[in-house]
Amino acid sequence: MPIITIGYGLDGYCDRCLVEKQRLMLWYNCRMNNSYNWYSTLIKPTWSPPSFLFGPVWTFLYILITISFGKVFIMFYHKQIPFIVALPFILNLIFNFSFTYFQFGLKNNLLASIDIVLILITIVWLMIAIYPYAKWITYIQIPYLLWVSFATILQLTITYLNR
């Protein structure tokens, strides 16, 4: 497949869009490979879990997050909960998505440490805030709380060891 093509494909979209998508994916893959190579060079505590564990754990947690946060946003949309109850869920998503950028994009352990502490704080806040309205949503956050508590200690330790 040529790197640069001019013309239109059968579906009517310009082949150049495909080229741009390929360039973006190549840039992203190179960037992430460099980031993971960087992360592998960091000093980690002996109790740090193997890297292959993170994918399945986060997949499971994101399923729980999608179900519970989705329900919270539906409840807010239907005015079953006030905004102040939905706020920690919103902030948690922002902090959660920011962590990867801070840790692997900027390669900044300090910002990642601050961010993960904010993630942990918002988990506790959202569990307390939603409890009077939907106890099951609080309970479904327990695995998320436990993993992020461990991840916070791990991140703070890595930041300290690599200062």
C-alpha cells in the first residue's frame, strides 16, 4: 500500500484521509512504545505487579465504571440526583483519563502522582455522594477503590524511587 495516494476510494472518501489516519496511528504507536520503554527503565518496588496484569484489571474496572457511571449520568439527566452528586463522577473521569497522559505522554511521575491522589479522593467522594441514592453503585466501586488505593501507593513509591 503506498504511503501517499491521490484520488478517491470506492466509498467516496479521499484516500488521503486513510494516509493521515495511518500517519497518526504510526505516531501514536511510536510514542507509546517510547513511553513504555521509558516506564520499563524506572526503578520500581519489588512488590510491583507484572505489566501484563494491568490490562485485564483495567478492562474489568472500566466495565464496572461504565455501568455505574452510566447509571449516575442517566439519573442526573432524569433529575433523580443533584449535580453535586454527579460532580465527583465527572471529575473522576477527567482525572482518570489524564493519568495516562501525565505518566506516559509527559513522562512526569510527579504530575501522575498528584493525579492519582485526586482519582482516589474522587472515588471516596463519589461513593459517599451516591450512597443515599443508589447503594449498589457505591458497592460496585469497591474493586475500583481497592485497585486505585494500591496503584496510588505504587505510583507514589515509583515517584519517590525515581526522584
